[in-house]
Amino acid sequence: MKIYGDTVSGNCLKVRYVADHLGLAHTWVPVDIMKGGSRTPEYLARFPMGQVPGVVFDDGRTLAQSNAIIRYLARGSSLLPDDPWMQAKIDEWLFWEQYSHEPTIAVCRFHMRYRGEPAETRDPKRVAGGEAALDLMERHLTATRWFVGDAVSIADVALFAYTQFADEGGFDLSGRPAIRAWLTRCGEVLPTSATVAGVVETRRRPDHFTN
């Protein structure tokens, strides 16, 4: 299996976390978005949406969209329980993450870290949306250790990917102890996360080209 992606992108990190956590053999193929790596004819032939991450399986099949990928990789594992209701609740968080979390937290991070612009110039609607998303997470995690069930799942992986970088988007987690405790737990059960995050490059990358 080949994973095409960029460790700067939380969406790409989701796939790497799941693959490493489950011990799935894979090759990481870097894609330089700033140099048009996701817009080359070769890349678009595999992934017509022109986004990262993308996966090419050993039989030649391809799959894009980060949450679709991690859901497929996690099938049959503890990260995606067999119970239909548990899966539906995981899907609930996966859809929310892409609709309400990533477009606010990740975009504000891009604005500050990769465009080098101050927090004061962020889009107020995105800031409000990000604060609301983090508040919802804090309330949920006050009553439970994980987002669904009694153990880590791909719902946690999906939300961990960008929440760990929330401060880079101008969001303050100091007053959200439940989130901070959960981030620590995720780091303990996803041992590659600290290493991967630690090698993140500082050059500018457009997170809105990821999924």
C-alpha cells in the first residue's frame, strides 16, 4: 500500500496514524502541493479530485478522502467496532469533523502558520466556528474518555489530527482541560503521533488542498 500525502496536513496524518497504529505495511509517498504535486497528470490519473491524502492499494485500487480511507483501513479492528450503532456514532463524528471542525481549526491554522498572518486578521466566522467546535468537544469529553465507546476509535483519530495543532490557529486550549487530557491519551495510544508532528516542516502549505 502506498500513501500519498504530506505530514503537515492533519488529514494526511490521520491515515498515517491509523496505518502505523494497526501495523499496516505501507510506503509513504510525499506530495509537494506547493510545487503542484497534486495537480500533475500522473497524480490526477490516480486521484481525480486532486487532493491529498490518497492511497493506492497493492491490487491497484485507489481511495481518497481521509475519513473514507481511515474507515476502510480500520475495518475489523478495535478502531472501528463491529456494532452497527457504534459505527453510526463514529460516522456522526467523522462527518462533523469535516463539516464543522476541519474548515475552522485547520483553516485558521493555515492563515496563521503558513500565511504568517496575525490572529486578529482571521475570519471571525471561522474563529467563532472553531471556538464552538472546541467547546462541544470539551463538553463531550468532560463525561467520557473517548468520543465513542470505552476505547480509542477512528473518531478520536480524526479529531486528534487537527486539534493537536489548534494553538497554531490561535485557539487557546488552556481553559479546556478535558481536551488537553484527551490529547495526552491520544498521544499515548498513537505513539507515532508525537514523532510525526515533531517533523512537520515549517514551509507554507495550503491545508485547503487536503481532505
